[in-house]
Amino acid sequence: MTWKWEPRGEPTAALVWGVSLGAVAFAMILTGILFAFFGVAPIPAFVTIVERTILDARGLSEVVRRSIPLMLAGVGLTLAFRARFWNIGAEGQLLIGAVAAAGVALFSGLPATLLLPTMFIAGFLAGAAWGLGPALLKVRLGVNEIITTLMLNYVAIYIVRWLINGPWKGRSMAGFAYSDMFDPAAFIPTLGATRLHWPTLLLAILAALLVTWLLARTRFGFEVRMMGESPEAARYAGVDFFRTTLILVLVSAGAAGLAGVGEVAGIHRRLVDPGSLSIGYGYTAIIVALLARRNPLAALVTALFLGWVAASGDVMQVALRLPSQITGVTQGLVLLSVIGAEPLLRYKLVRVRKTQPPTAGEVA
Amino acid sequence: MELDLVVTTLARALAFSTPLLWAALGEIVVERAGVVNLGVEGMMILGALAGFVVAQTTGDPWLGLLAAMAAGGLTAALHAFFSVLLRANQYVSGLALTIFGLGLSGLIGRSWVGRPLTNPMEFVDVPILQSIPVLGPALFQGQYALSWLGLLAAIALWFVLHHTRLGLTIRTVGENPAAADAAGVRVLTVRIWTVIFGGVMAGVAGGFLSLAYRPSWGQGMTNGLGWIALALAIFALWDPLRAIFAALLFGTFFTLSFSLQAYFAPQLLTMMPYLFTILALTVIALRKGAGAFGAPEALGEPYSRGER
């Protein structure tokens, strides 16, 4: 009697959910152990976090508002990742979207009714433009998009820093590096006294529905899926890689740009340092998309989870005086345990009589 | 006067390029064996922290460097476990390593921030070589030992990769793992050890930052250098000797951009290495034609016997 790994067919939805939740729970436990190891008592910390995020209305609104940019950027990334376009540049696309919106808010002089819609459109276009270069370099010259999208993140960071220290430095903010406050007409309305800018939340849900529809019901979506699942077959079927990649990157990067508009006009209401404008939303959105198994609707759920992780980070920073980067510990462990659990979806453990023990290759 | 400028520019370029070179060399070996590790930034930052903590506690920066190497290697072992043994997506696993590394270093390093290293690595002069005109003072006088050890490491790795049996094995595993397997090479073992080696090299790069270049510890002090090193590996077309010139080119460009400080805002100059990375990859692609980078055939693909 021994145990053996055997391949299984398409995993059921229940299994996918079960394994994913199990992996996330495993990662949370590991996070707790690491925290204990480095001098932070995990259980009191966890209690504090739950009290101030889930059991508290204001805390809950913080969870949701943290998840808004993750939803928008994450939904966009599910589309890019479906086609195996590894866009690591949502962070930069988000920042540039925020820059465009801030530019419109500060300098356009548009009437109040047109201001916010124009800001959203400008943010979308700017984010999309930021993704255009890597897309062109990838389809035309075969340049690795992981490197180019990532490098553009740093370029975007320094563009924002330059703007708030130089040309856009606020007159009323002597000594501080940020732009002038926007006109109130450029504020995205929030829910009561919270920071939950609900129009952006609606936009995120709409984006998820739109991408779901695109993927499931349109020729474009079919081509995207084909490019990702079987590029050879896609080539034979006459898929226009150039056009399809361009469109999908524009949508994906544009969504990240919208996330930037939400942050700059819904939360900060002026252009601020890139480190406060985005706490790595663009990178976390990658986890959102992967954890959702590249499903745009599921990305709304995983974004809420990672929004909670980010909000917990805020609580730990304030209540336990920990540096903000430590949310990366949880995020990295979640990502690792999810990909580590992946074999459970593809193989099952069965009991067999008298067989060779499986080799490493077969187990994996 | 002008010669002085050349000498100081070169000397600074060498110092700046040192962490890039070490990390890129490691990644070159890893990718030659067919594995991509996007976790360079994470391995570097944990190396930087481990190096700093040990050097600060023991007072010996070289012990610190050993710790940095161990930290890098251990972090890389995670990547080997997930991407080689479990055959997880290499891009995702590497990215997770970077996110995790940046986070963990923030957690562990929080009480070490803002205290300069009491006993950092010192400048050294290389006898004989330092008397070469121009190059001597630039490269071999008042430089960190790790800078020219990096150059030696590049030459050594080039020799190993291209002129030894071990190098042939590594390259075959990256080009055609099935053939290597058929020839009796243990593909997974080779990949695991090269990944760990890459981590050790990234650890040196991180240690150089916290023990010599900026002898201190700061959150996120690697500041994207790990990612530039990844680009450098491609830019050097996976050749350790080319990596020397590529790294020096990056270093020179970066140093030169600072002489323009009178004309440009500092933020725009800091942006330059990142833009230059994209430009460099584009130039290579244009010269080589689309898709003809000459990357190892099996790069990024997990291997398991009996599939396909």
C-alpha cells in the first residue's frame, strides 16, 4: 500500500475555491509565525486588526477604498495575463493616470460638470499610452515586456517627483512637495465622512463586467484566450497578434490609469509623492489577478481580500508602529502558497497497491 | 584636467556598476540553465540586510558579506523549490520572492534603520595594475575590492560556461533539457543549484550596497537595481564578458547624467538608468531582428521527464 499522485481532469469550482482558501489560510498562519519570530505577538496583533478593519464601520470603508485601485488595475491585468502579456507596469500606468487627471484638474479650466468626466478619460488615455510602448516593443521587436513595463514604473515615479518638486509645485504649499489642492469640482464624491469614493468603485465593477463580456462573448476575447492558451493555433487561425495585443494592453493599462484617477481625485485631491499616491497598488494588483485565476469577476473578490491586507498594514503601522512594507510579507507568502498549492488542482493523491514510489518529476 | 574627469567618471562608473554586475552574472548563469528568476531585487535586499546586521554585530564586513551570500542563496532556494521542483510559473514565483523579500526586510530591519555601519569595507589599491596610465587610477586605485573581484568573477564564469564540462552541462540544460536528461544529466539538480548560485551572487550585490557603497541599512535601499540587473543579463545576451561592458556602460551613463545636474532637475536624471535600460534592449532588438535575442531555448519552461 502506497500513495501516488495521479493527474485529474478539469478541477471543479468547489475544489478551486477550497484549495485557494486553504492556501491563503496557510499563508496567514505563516505570516503570524514570522511576525512572532521577529518580535510582534501575532494573536493580539490579529485581534487589533480585526477590530479595526472588519468590526468597525470606518475600518470597513477603509478596506473597500483600499481595494478600489486593486479592483481596477487587477481587472485590467486579468485581461493582459489571459494573453500571457506579463504587464508588471500597472504601478506606472496608475501613476501616469493620476498625473493626467491632476493636469486636467489643475490647468484645464473646464466647467464643473465636464471636469470629472474629462479627468477620468484623460487618466484612462494616459495609462493606456504608458502601456503602448512596451506593447509595441513586444509585438514588433520581441522585447521582453516584463522589463520594459517595470522600468516605466520607475520613470513614472520620477516624473511625479519632478512635477511636484518643479513645474507643478503648489504655491500654497511652500516647503512641501505636492501640487496645489484641486478645485472642489474635481473631487470624486465619497460616502459620508469616509474616504470611499463610490463612483470609482462602480467604475471598477463595470470594468469587471465589461472585461468578462469581452472575454466570453466577443471575437476579440476569443483571440485573447487563444493567444494565451495556444499561440501556435492562434497563428494558424489567423489571429492578428499586433492588433489584439495593442487593444488588450490599451484596455489593461487604461484600467490602471483609471485607478490612478480614483486615488488622486478621490483620496488626495492634489498630486502627492508617488509613495503616498500608490502603496504599490500596481504590484499588488498582479497578485489580485493571479489569485483570481485571471477571472475578472473573481478579481473583485481577491481585490477585497488584498485591500483588507493593505488596510491591516495601515492598522499595524498606526497601532503597532511597524513599517508599511511589511504587508509585502503577507502578499509574498499568499502568492507563494497559492502557486505552491497549484499541483493539488492538477493532481490527486490516490492509494495504490505495490507501485514504484513516484519520482520528483511525476509528483510535481 | 579633462583626463581627470575621465578618470573620476570611470572610477564612479565602476563602483555604480558593481552591484549590477554581480547580480547580472548570477542571473546569466540561472537563465543559461533555463530558469528565469525575477526575484533578484528580493534576494538583493535580504542580502543587503543580512550583511549589514552581521557586519554591525561582529564588526567584520567580510563576515557580513558571507551572511549576505547565505541570505541570497536561501531566498533563491525558495524559488528553486517552487519553480523547479513544483514547476510553478517562474515569473510568478520570482515576483513573489521580490515582494516577500522587500516586505520581510522591512519587518526584520526596522530597528536597524538610520544607523551607519561602524566598520565598512575599505578602498583598496591593486599593486602593479594601479600604475597603468588612465585605467590604473580609474579602476585599480581607491576602489572597493568587490568591484574588481566582480570583473574577475565575470571572466571566471565566462570560462566555466564556455570552456568546461560543467558549463556545457548547464547550457544544455537550458537549451534542451530533454536531451540533457537522456544523456544522464540530472536536470532538476542542475537547475536547483544554479538558481541557488544566482541567489548567492545577488546576495553579494546586496552586501556591496550595505557594506561598501552606502554602508548603512535603509528600507528598499536596492531601489530597483535588481530589476536593472535582470535587464542587463538580456542586454549582455547571456554572456558574462559582455556583462562587464554592459554594466560599465550603464555605470558610465549613470555617472555622466549626474554631470548634467546644472541643466536638468535631479529627478529627471535619476530616471535615466531606467529609460536607458529600455533603450538598450530596443537597440539590441533592432540590430538582431525580432525575436532573435538568442535566449536559451528552454528559458522559462519548467521541466519534467515524460511530458510531450
